[in-house]
Amino acid sequence: MELHVRYEGDDDPKKCSARRLAKFDDAELHRSTRATPPGIVLNPFADQALSPADREGTGARRDRLVALDCSWETAEREAFDLEGVHRSLPFLVAGNPVNYGTAFQLNTVEAFAGALCILGEREQAEGILDRFSWGHTFLELNEEPLRRYADCADSTEVLAVQDDYLADEGEGEA
């Protein structure tokens, strides 16, 4: 799948996963919303969860993932005004050193990798994570939910699996 990033440039360039992806030609950076091509937009504010069904259908390019790379402190609903089919990622835990163990606060490469796994592109996900010393940690932390999400038929099933997984995790902490 093609990976495209609407790049805000408001975080530390040395820690920016999107810049590293672009350096290795794994993703293309775009400095404006207008220059960013349409696709499946990874948007934490979207009403519908990403599912394997998003690879099919008509409309926006379904072979292209688009992410917004910005600081979590400045991420706002309006910033995700990108053309395409907007989808949120289900429950996943960050494996990067900045947000390690924090649910739903993934960096750009983790968001892409999670989406790729859900969409059946595990090999590509592993490839982009190989660029980071901690990349394997993301897959290890999320192995079970990613496998279960990838087996779902649609967004409704993904949310049911998420709820089931969170309930199981909650029981484990009791």
C-alpha cells in the first residue's frame, strides 16, 4: 500500500517517525492539505473504525493510507480535514519510547503499521517497523488485538473485538 503523510513539522525532527519513513522512501511527506492525496485517512476523531472491509469498495483510493503527522498536544479535529475515507484505529498500545504503553497515542509509523496489519499487509507493517529499534515492541504489545482485528469482516466486528479485548484486559487487572 502507498503511505502518505500530511506533515505538520511541529515535533522533534530527530524523533519524527514520518521523516524516517520518508528518508527510506517508505512514505511520501506532503506539506499542505491540498497536496495530500486522498485515501484511507487515519483519523483518531473518525466515527468509524478501520476494518479489513476498507480495502474494498468504491470512492477514495483504497490502496493508499494517509496519516497526519503532528504533535499529540496540537492534534485537533480540524487538523484532519483531509480528503478520503476517514477511519479511526481500534485499541492499540504505543511501543515507542515517548508514549510507551499508552493506549491510542501512537506515532505515525505505529498508526501505519497497525492499519497495515488490520488490512492484511503484515509484511509491509513489519518492514516499516524494522526502521526503528523499538518497532518489534509495537507488534509484540499488540499481537493479539491486531490478529483479531484482521479477522473481522467490518467495523462493527472490530469494535466488538475491541470491547471484548478491553473487557478481558480489565478482568486481568482485577
